[in-house]
Amino acid sequence: MSMRYSRDELERWADRYLEAVVADDPGRLPWADRFEYVENNQTIPPGEGAWATIDGIGVYHHYYADLQRGRVGHIGTARENGVPCLYNFFLEIVDDRITKVETLVIRDAVGARRLDTQGTPHDVWLETEPEEDRVSREELIGFANKYFSSLEFNDGLGDYSFFHKDCDRYEHGKRTTNVTEEQSYGHSGDTSFTRLSCEEQWKTGFMGFVTGIRERNFVVVDEERQAVLAIAMFDHDGTVRSIRLTNGRIVYPAPYFDVGRTTHIMEGFKVKYRKLYRIEATMYEVPYGATSPLLAAERRRTA
């Protein structure tokens, strides 16, 4: 039977991993005889890639702990040759050996600085939910899946009651829901979308330019805090040139989406009061149609 780890122990594993990356010394860590290591969707040896360029640990660190599977996830910041970046990953540990790592190095200095200014995750993320208010692991994954499935080909006509009325989404530390000042959303010039709640946004059909959400991998399920950390591929196939919103208005996706693009996402979800309450999204672009090496390996093993 494999060892079980506490939250503190799993977070220490994450800290050890960060320290080894900054030192560019994978030998500091105990690796399993067979392990999988992926960085920015590429299978490379530990010690290459960002190991050679990450030279400092940032201020912001949000840990997700899966006590059942021995996994820890991290959305946080680092320095790459002195420039702030997001350095996200999850680790799987079995019997004091690292068996699996997936890292997303997101080179958005503005977003990293924003998170470092914030300093720590919002308090709601760190709350341990009362046992009587918790949903099961499967239901937690179900909330994240509902989010993805209702965003994919979003037409505003679905059942979005899984959102809590006070749900908020943050992207690279930037609030993108319930905003009171004028703020455009993403690559668009639209300033009305960010004023809406999560449910209201989905009801508009504005996100219809998301034409697929694939390779969904729910890598950490934090039952105590009722949180899920997921990795996925968001496709924008370039064919959606106009969208009729549910209010009849016609909008045009930003020119950025006039060609096929895929975005590699690491996204955290918090469930509270048995509703989706908070979302933490981070992303960067990969070649259109990219697939996950970790999921591909799983498919080969189970074929």
C-alpha cells in the first residue's frame, strides 16, 4: 500500500521542487525509476527547459492538495532570467518518489506581477469546508466538467445554475466578472461582458468562439477545500466570425480568433455551498490541435 501524505507534506514537496528548479539541480529530488516529466506540453528530461532559466521564486503561491492520490498542484510565480512569469505544475508522489510532473511556464510578466502584488490566494480558496457541506470527488470533477462543457460552443441556452450567484473568475490574477469599472475582456474590445456575473456571462452566448475543450485532465482533487485543478486544451477553430447573442445583438470575435488557435489551460475551481464559487485561470498558446503527452501515455497504457 502506498504512503499517504498530509497537506503540509504535499506542500513541502512542491516547495522542494521549486527550490530544485531554481538551483537547476534535478538531482536534489528523488525520482521514481520510471517517471513522466512534461513542460509546456513537451516531454523533456528534468534539468532542461525552464530548469536552466528559472532563477528565482516569486511571491504568489496557491497550492492544491490531493491527499487520496498523493498529488500537489501549484499556481504561482517565479523569475525567469529576472523576468516575472507564472510557473504552474502538479506533482505525483508515490512512496517518497516523484512519478509524474506537468509544468506550465506562462511568460506573462504583467500577470505575474499582478499576482505577486496580490501576494496570497483569496481567503476563500484556503478555507476547509465543513464535511456536511462537501460534495464527493466525482461531483467536484463534475462541476469543472460542467464549466468546460457549457463554455464549449457556448450558446447561452444551457443550464448554468451550477454557478453560485457570487461566483467570480480571475485570469492571471485579473478579475473578469462583476467588474465595476470599464474593462475589456481578453482580445475583444467589449467592456460590457466583464460587468456580468459568471452565470450572466454564459447566458449571453458571447463565448461561442470556443469550439472545443479537449484533453481534460483533472489532476488534483482537493476534497477538504472542495477545489479541483484541471488542465485542458481550448480550441478556437477560426470559423466563428460572428455570434448572435441571446439578446439578439451581433458581435464579432476579435481578429485574434480569425485563425485556428489552441490555448493550454491550467484552471482551478472552488466549490462552496454546493455551487461553483471561484475560478482561477491561467493559459498560454500552443499549436492548434495539440494533445497532452500525459494523457496520450495513459491511453497507450489502457489500449
